[in-house]
Amino acid sequence: MIETERHNRITERIIGAAIEVHRTLGPGLLESAYEACLAFELVQRGLKVEQQKPLPVVYREVKLDCGYRLDLLVEEKVIVEIKAVDSLAPIYQAQLLSYLRLSGYKVGLLINFNVKVLKNCIRRVVNNFPDASARHSLKSQ
């Protein structure tokens, strides 16, 4: 349960930072702008953040660089996938779940900044983690 609590604390801090970024910038910008601002806000809050972290694909025990990148990796625990789209299509959640499987990380957040109210468009995705029921804890748009 300690690991679950750690992930929960990190995701809560990420969500708080994302809400602050959205409150300041509003909808309508490019994903790259939200990514840079969210990374800055997270660092300001004392979290370790890696931007555009390469994600290799392992195929038949061979590591292949296929150009995949994690938008943000926070505290070496939580993947944050940022979108600025009209609505979160199911493929975006599938993409994040694939990133979790490929990387071995257990928890990710899918955040769509192109909305009026950010909390309505944050999705927590988990991969083989004890709190799997939390994957639908936040509304998706």
C-alpha cells in the first residue's frame, strides 16, 4: 500500500499543477506550450521532471528506438501524456496504456488542456497496479 500512496500523492500534485497552468493559460494553445509550462510548474513545486523522455520498444529482446517519447515523467513514477484536442478519444488512453506497458511504469495521467474546465478532462490510467479501479476515477471528455 505504501507504493499506492506514493503514486496517489504524486498524481494529486500533478493534477494541482495542471489546474494552475490551465487557470493561467486557458484552452487554445499547442500541446508543447502546456508541456513546457506544466514541467516548469512541477519543478517549482519540488518534483523531479523529465521532458520528452525516449521510450524504446523491445521486440524479440532487441531494444529499438522507434521515436516514441514520454511527454513528462514525474518522480520516475508517473507518466503524463498531454493533449490539446477537442475531446479525449479512446485511442489516447490506449496510447498511454501502451506507454505504461512498454516502460514498466504503473501509473499515468492523460490531460487534455483544450477544455473549459480541466478537472473534467483528466484521466488516470493504471497498468497492473493494486488500485486498478482508480483508472476511471476522473471523468473523461
